[in-house]
Amino acid sequence: MSEQTVQIRTSGKVLQSPCGPIVHGLEDVLIKNTTISDIDGEKGILWYRGYRIEDLAKFSNYEEVSFLVLYGRLPTRSELKEYERRLKSSRDLHPATVEVIRALAKAHPMFALEAAVAAEGAYDEDNQKLIEALRVGRYKAEEKELAYRIAEKLIAKLPTMVAYHYRFSKGLELVRPRDDLSHAANFLYMMFGKEPDPLAAKGIDLYLILHADHEVPASTFTAHVVASTLSDLYSSVAAAIAALKGPLHGGANEMAVRNYLEIGDPSKAKELVEAATKPGGPKLMGVGHRVYKAYDPRARIFKEFSRDYVAKFGDPKNLFAVASAIEHEVLNNPYFQQRKLYPNVDFWSGIAFYYMGVPYEYFTPIFAVSRVVGWVAHILEYWENNRIFRPRACYAGPHDLQYIPIDQR
Ligand code: CMC
């Protein structure tokens, strides 16, 4: 890169560099055109393929929404039936994947999920065929069909991977998927070995709908970067899972509920919120967003669901009460007001899960169970006009140093 010095304003967003402006964290940098989802961060609106998530949450289910996200339109009744049949017939895992999950039974499930997705990809014959075609630069109708088939398999298999990890971690027998249950109900059934309460199944379904896509957060961007090298869909999804795992992204749902449990008492909310306003203090998990400068619409919907859930089943650990007190403090604190920091989707989502008996380590894996459709839809969209991602960094160190042998240093 040129050594000419360019004067640029140094702010949180743009960093000074001798080579040119560095958009820190790629804020507002556009990477492609998309028709998958759109966010109005100022108004707090989210659309999938043009449909408001409030409508999808009210009228639809994950099967239909995942079809919409993947194929770009709502299915007809017969298309939906056929799609559901394909998902149900793809829920089982390769024996090698089951062994990988068993070997990682004591690890955090996000590690196991990442490894399980990679393992499944290594043994999926469709994936191997697609890899061979991509190696010679062939991506025509036949390969696209294969890619969509693989995308559906990933959507079908992630719930099984997460549920099996839970069973292994508890030393329990595996529960095979059941064809007569919906995506959400079957997931809870595979975890707990009994048909779920209808409100719990609805909660999981709602969560899956609300997390299906979100334009290009870190995990989806990671999926693009990996897929842009013409690596395969499974590897791209495994990488996306690795990105999702961090507490600044999907890992925040686990951290939020852990905070509520630790506090345990709404009267301590102010202290926690104040601590997050101090320089160098811990960030308040489940609050703030790169794009939303308003209340996250997904959080609004999940807050309502959490309220209904605790109204029916109680709030014995004070999770809803503590979260409500934290929200009140955040919304009335000048630090959060000035920075336009509001509760995000991760703020409310874990409360009902916790009361369903889902341990908090499984909250982020369930995020992946939903978001997998967004990842694969974005990859397939990008592959229509693929170009490898290859940005630059501004080198700020010395050049042409003299090598000094080790015994002379
Ligand atoms: N608690 C306290 N201060 C915060 C928080 C928070 N949760 N979020 C942002 N800030 C402050 C930040 O310190 C900075 O202050 P200053 O201007 O004085 O330096 C200002 O607000 C802007 O924040 P930023 O870190 O530059 O914002 P970003 O766009 O880089 O990061 C974020 C966005 C979501 C990573 C961040 O808000 C955060 O860390 N939130 C907590 C983690 C979280 O809830 N993540 C889930 C995000 S939504 C779902 C998902 O993506 O998975």
C-alpha cells in the first residue's frame, strides 16, 4: 500500500491510517445487494423478503418462514407439505457426527455444534459432489439444486445435533426425531424425551422465526467470507457458528440470563446498569446494537411472549422481574439514552427457555438452529455473483530489518 499519509478524522468509526480510512468494524460498509432481509435501524423494523416479522410471528411458523427466507417467497400448501417432508426425512445424522457429539459431551455445546456440522459435511455425498464441481468452477442448474438440497439438510439436522449433545451431556439415551411433530416441537421432544407443552413449543417456534435472518451480522459475514473461497456450505456454516458463539453476538443471550440469575433481585438492577456505564466497565449483555438505534422489534415480541410464559408458569427465579427492572434502568439512564442503546433480541429470549428446562449453554445453539437458514440463503445469494473477499490492512511496522542469528540476539 502507498506510504502517503492521508489525514482522516479519528473517531470510533473511522481510524487514522497512513494508507487510507479504516472503517472500524466495517460499520455501514456494504458488501452486496440482498433481497433476503432488511432492517430499518432508526424505526426498529425488520422484514424478511418484504414481510414484517410481526406478521410472520403472528401468522406463520418456522417451516414456512425458513422456506420464505431460503426460496424468496411464501410456499403454496403443497410446496410447504413437500418441504416439511424433506426436512423430516433429513433429520438423522451420520454415525460419525453422532460420535463427534458424544466425544464432546462435556464441552460447551457451541464447540460440539461447530465440530458436528463440519463432520456431517465431510460425510455428505451431495456435499462432496458439490465440492468437486466448485473445484472446477461449475455452478449451474444441477449444482444449484444440490446446494439447495444441502441447505435444507443443514436446516433439518442442526436441531438433532443440539438435542443429541444435550442428551449425551446428561448421560441420557438419544431420542430419535419424530416425523409427526413440527420442527420446534420435535426439537424439544428430542431434548427432553416427551411431547412438549404447547406454549413451550410455540415459544421455540417464535424464537426460530425471529432469528431466521438479520442481514449481515458477524456470523453471516463470516459465512460469506468462507463461502466466497468456494469452500463448502457445511464449512461455511461451521465458521458462522464460531462467529455466533462470541458474547458480543449470539453468546449474549446466555450471558444475559446468567446476569439475571446472578442478581436474582430486581432491586440490584440499578447497580448492574450503573457498572456498565463506567469506563472499562462490563458491557450490559442483551443491550445495544450496531444497526438498531431504537428498540429491537424482535425483543419487543419476545418480551410479550416471556410475560405470557411467566404468567402461566411463574417466575420462581425472578428472571422476568429482574430483566424488567434492568430494562427500566436502561431506558431511563442518560448513558444509554445518549448512545441510543436499547434492549436487543438477546435481552428477553432466554427467560422462557430457562423455565422450559433448557440450560443456558443451549441458548446460543438454538440461535444457530434458527439462523442456519439465513446463513445458507445468503451464501446461495452470494454465489450467484461470487467474488472472493480479500480486503487489505495498512502495515504499520518496519521494513527490511536485518536478520540476527539467535545466539546474537
Ligand atoms: N453496555 C454498555 N455500553 C455499551 C453497550 C452495552 N451493552 N453497548 C454499547 N455500549 C457503548 C460503547 O461502550 C460505546 O460507548 P462510547 O461511545 O462511550 O465508547 C457506545 O455504546 C457504542 O458502542 P460500540 O461498542 O461502538 O457499538 P458496536 O456497534 O461496535 O457494538 C454491540 C454493538 C451489540 C456489540 C454492543 O452494543 C454490545 O457489546 N452489546 C452487548 C452484547 C450484546 O448484547 N450483543 C448482542 C447483539 S444483538 C444479537 C446478535 O447480534 O447476536
